[in-house]
Amino acid sequence: MAAPTAEQRVQQTAAPRAPLASKTVALMAKPRVRLTVEPPGSRVCATVVLTEEPTVAQMEEPTVAQMEEPTVAQTAEQMAAPLAEDSVLARLIAVGRDRFADQYWGQQPLLSPAADLPGGFGALLSADAIDELVSQRGLRTPFLRVAKNGATLPDKVFTAQGGVGAGITDQVSDDRLVQLFADGSTLVLQALHRVWPPILEFCQQLAGELGHPVQANAYVTPPQNQGFSAHYDVHDVFVLQIEGEKQWRIHPPVLESPLRDQPWNDRKSSVERQAQEPPVLEAVLSPGDCLYLPRGYLHAATALGGVSTHLTLGIHVWTRFALAERVMSQVMRILAGNPAIRASLPLGVDVADATAMRPDIALITAALLDAIEHPDLDQLSDSMLQDARRNQRAAPVGPLRQLRDAEALTDDSAIALRRHLVASIDHTRSGLVVRSRAGDLTVSEADVAPLKTLLSAGTATAGDLGLDLTRRLLLAGLVTLE
């Protein structure tokens, strides 16, 4: 039987949906920058894409047409440029990737009901998993925070000594957490992308698809309680409802696209005033629902009925400002290399007289413009790539197993490039180096050809690479045995 066409698949999968206008709100469009660090195969390719500035759209209520049930044709449009079957982004958004990129990414909220997503989030986190994390995994601060009535409690309130032989004074105390949680405090499990394997893998895959670093926190709130007052984040978030229900109130930004050094508490009074206005989106999230919020949008959530748990994926987006910082850093290095710019101002200069310094300012301005108009794009990409490597980690690897596998190698041993490694072969002053999230490994010219094949294909045999090189790659954490 012939495979169905894309149109036929849409017709087969199209199902009635809740009115989109009741789930999403059209807000302000703005300029966007997208930095992607994409490994085609396993080769690194850093690309900076500056999109054309859209015009600013005024906030308005959804029209009657927007609130109508979507037709099959509209559903087909939403599913344009479908995500891969193994895409984790497809588990978070109920629209196609292109539509999400053009209409929502960094611009406006998107609420995707569980009925419009391929599956729930129970495999990522559960009540039993949370109990295990706080009672059996020996967590220390800051892997856990506790909040009540909009404020974070001091660490000493929920931590204790680790006991004999531990020498630890800030280990999470499950005894104290029982009392605090029963008394209405919210538990915040931070950096779960480092301590809980299902979330670790999910976040690594999502970061690879988005091209932006990802972190994960979980918020566990007792019934009828609010963990934090209205605030905004300086990173985009996906909110995944795990258990229970939570009512969310979303307000427009008091500062559009805030940077990391522009937190909400610097604008506390403005945030409090904005939070008193009618929300642009108010919704109850149930298990399996997912809410996307661009940075800057005010939000507050209250648990309803029973215990509510949601997982927040924080997307630490690359910004145009980050690009500007690197461009200006290049410019200043170029100016420092220009003898005319390094020259002294005239003898007897009056630094309070800007008019007298006009010729010098004109010289500097011309040099600045020339440097800005001819940036070193290779150096810029390399700088961003280094940050991308530092901001995420490669897939976990076991030191004991790596040593055991290195000792047992044969020519037939099948190896695979470590996942999420972001590796490349670079020429440096000290020679050829394989650079990756696992660190730098110096190699010889003879190693380059087999290494390029490995980076391109992702797999090889120890015989293809040579036993000596394969052992070095295993012990450096660059490859694993399949």
C-alpha cells in the first residue's frame, strides 16, 4: 500500500480542537535574532541569522473569525513544516515549527492543550520521583528552594547536617520538608537537567533543536497556594503541567525582552501595578497541557484543589544584544591595534571643550564605523560556539565503564560519537585539536581523516580509527562503545 500523502495525513489526524483564540493571545511583534548551532550529522556549523524587523502590532481582542473552530485547511496550515517524529519540541507545541517560529517565538504566549499534543509528561517527572529526589538522593542547596507567600525561605529552614561521615551542613531535610509542605510552602527543585535522567535527556534534545541552552526546574505547590507573586523571567519558558491543576494569570511585559541583568525586582512597583490590571491570558493548566511564555511576560500561578506540580523549561536565549557585545569587543580590539587611535591628544588639550576635540572625535568615529561595517564573522561564530559548549553538557558518560571498554578494545569494537558533544577539529597555535564539550584533545595530522569520518557519520569501528586513537577518544570522553 502506498504511503499517504501529507494532505491525507492531515485529513486523517485532524481532530476538533478548542478555539485557538481562547488559548492564545496576539500581542506585540518585535525584531528577532536566531543563533543556531546545528550539528549536521555530527559536524558543527554555527550560523547567525538576523531576521527582518517586523512592524509592531497593537494589542487587540481576538476577532470572531479567530475564535471559530479551525477547519481542516487551517489545521493543515498549522502543521506546515512538521517536526520530526523524534522531535521533543513537537511534544510541547500544538502548531507547526514554522508557525511557532514566525508567530510565537519571543513574541507571544502559546497554550497547547494536552488533547493537541502527542502525549503527556508523566515519563519526565512524577510525585514518586519528587519524593525520591528530596528524600533519597542527598540533594543540597541550591538544588532545592522553598517558597511561601511569594518569598523564598532561608536555606537553614529546610536543610540539616548530613549525618556521620558526611561533613555536610546544607543537605535537604525530608523531615522539615514534610512540615513545610503541609503548612503551604512550595518546593522548587532546581537544575533537574543535571540530576534526573529523563529530564536531562529531554533538555539536551530540546536545546539541540532550539539552538539555545535549556534548564529545568520543578514547582510543587500545595492546594490553594501560590508559590511566587506576579513576576517575569529573563528567559523564555515552557511550562509543562505534570500533576494537579494550576490557574495561571499572564500580563504583558513592563519591559520588553529583558536581559539577564534586568530582573523583575528592579521594577517591582511597575510589576505590581501591571499585575492589578486585567490579564491578557488566564487559564487553568491540567496534566499534559503546555504553556510557552516569552521572557518578560508577567505570570503568577495558584494550585487548585490538590497538589499541583509543573515543570518549567527555561530557554536562555541568545540575543542581538549578545551579538552586539561580541561585535563591540572585536571593534575595541581593532581600535587598540590602530596607532592613530592610540596616539595622545594634542598638548594643552582642554578635555572639557568637546568642540576643540571635534577632529579627534571624527577620526575615532570613522575608525569605529569601518570596524563595525567589517566584523570578523568567523571569530564571532567561534566566540558564540565556545559559549554554547560551556552552557550545556554532553550526554552522561561513566568513567569506570570508559576505562573498562578502553582496556577491552578490538578492531571490531563498534563506537559512537558521544551525544550532544558539539565537536570540531580546529587548527590552533599548538597544533590540531578536537574541541568539544568534553574538553580539548590534541591529535596528529594522521588522525584527521578518520576523525572527520567519525564526526560526519557519528559511528565507526575501532579498526577504522586505529586502536590507539580509539582508546584516547574513549578516555577523553569523546566516544562510547555501542
